Amino acid sequence: MPAVMKESGKEITGVRKAAILLLSLPEEAAAEILKRLDRDSVEEVTKEIASLENVSMEVSNKVVEEFYNLALAQSYAEQGGLLLAKKLLEKSLPKEEAEHIMEQIEQTVNATPFSFLQKAESDNLLTFIQDEHPQTIALILSHLHPDKASEILAGLNQDKQLEVVMRIARMEHTNPEVIREVEKGLESRLSDIVSQTFEKAGGVETVAEILNLADRATEKAILEQLEESDPELVEEIRKLMFVFEDINLVDDRGIQTVLKEVDNADLALALKTASDELKEKIFRNMSERAAAMIKDEMEFMGPVKLSDVEMAQQKIVDIVRRLDDAGEIVIAGRGGTGDIVV
């Protein structure tokens, strides 16, 4: 495979490769990838998918192969560093192709602020940054993986937790000079740094993702305190914390509990854009007759407004959140599962 992939004599853009890859994957896998992209990227890739026509099998296979090799190299880099990734790739791929993939990996690594903190133990990192200014902590947590960020957030005292969350939520584009200055201050005490580029960090989405992975006690304490000063922000965070497809994380008994409170018309509307996996789970926890009625209603419903579907989904999400808060259902993957007694 050449270093620059071409189609009909023209270089294939990254967005087009992404569109081709998604169309080459099973529907559920493609949906999972789209869920992890920001809204602008989803819109851009979706438009490209809509415009795709007659992609050859050769080009499709090359795109999938490049993605696989890139993911493999990224895994090597995370486990043993760039040098190991390069050595392993050169053993399995032509030199030119290995160099091309390594260039992409290096660009990714060098474009990630605070990447040198990713491998640090959460306890050590908490000790290291807990006395920093809340704005500095907010900047660091915005660039860490949500798993690690939630662990560190839980370890801060309550006053600082609230301050940090508010700063992350209101953070948008950060001046690269500020990032570099913070990194330089950390460099002499912890690790090497990499050159950075201007990027978007923080925002309400980041807060929602971090709190989604925090234990329930931490989440509840932070949101209750935050609601006193900014209830609108809390509502915005809560809407992003648990989305309709996350109902897949509720066990069968919980699904049955939720369905008792859901209006059939809302359910039929909400399932219009749901994944096959979620539909199957919902129908599996209903009687055959009830499931058949919902399917018939969906079939004869005809075209509906996306805003109406989203409104119906939000109603059901609100029910799930309320039952979760009341301890009547369990959402897999949330903190605090150690308190469950079977």
C-alpha cells in the first residue's frame, strides 16, 4: 500500500477514509465509533457518507487495512513507546508503509497535551496536583482520560471539586501558550513534555464524561453543590451524562422496572433511531403481545421529526435517572456497585 492512498488519481482525505471505514464495518461497530466523536466530526463524516458512491473493493480494503495497522501501532506505542512500535511495524509491514503509519502515530502523540501524565498512577498524580490552583487542575483533568480524571476528582476535597468542575464546564479553547507554561512547570518535577498545538479542551461534555465514571456519592455531592449556584449548568450536565443508548447498561430486571413507567407512544417514537441491540433488549423484556404492538406502531408511524424522537428519548432517560437515584435499578459500569447485595 502506498504511503499516500489515492482514488481515481486523487488523494483520499481523512474524512473520506473515515466514511469508507464506517461503511465497511458492522452497523453496531460503526455506531460505537460515531458515539466517540465530537458533534462537528460526526456531522462532517455523516455528510461524507451521504456523498459516497461506488467505492471500489480495493480502496475499501486499503482503508480498513490502514486503520488496523494504525490501531496496532498505537497499541504498541502505548505499551512500550514509539521505538517499540516502530520496530514491530517494520517487521510486519513494508518500510514505506511502516514509516507512514509511524508519522501519524507521532503526530497524535505530539498533539496530545499532558500526554506524559497518562501513564502516571492516579494516586501519585493526585498527590502531585492537589495543591495546584483549581484552574490548573481543571486544565490537566480536561486533557486526561475520563477514567483517570474521575479518580483524581474524587480524591480532591469537596470545595476544590466544585471549583474544578465549574472551571472545566466553562472552559473552551485554551491558549497554547498557557498549556505550554503549565507543562513547563510540571516538566521539572515529573516528566518530559511534548510540543503542543491549539486545541479545544474542557466544556460541559468533559464534565459529564468525568462524572459519568465517578462513584455516585461523588457525582451527587458535586451536582447538588453546583445546583445552588448554577442550576442551568447542572441540567445541561445531567442531559449529557446518560444518553438513550446507555439504557443498554441497565440489567433486564431494571429494564422491566423502567418499562412499567414508560408510555407506549413515547417508547415507539424513541426506538425509531435506536440501535438493533437496544431494540432487541427492550423487546426481550416485554410480553410478545406488547412487543408486537410497539413494532406495529413503529412501522405505521411514518416519517417523524428528529426533535420529537429526541424528546421521547429524553423522557425515558429521565425515568431511568430517577429510578437509578432511588436505587430501584442498577446501571452497569457506575461507581458504588460494591454496595450491592445479591
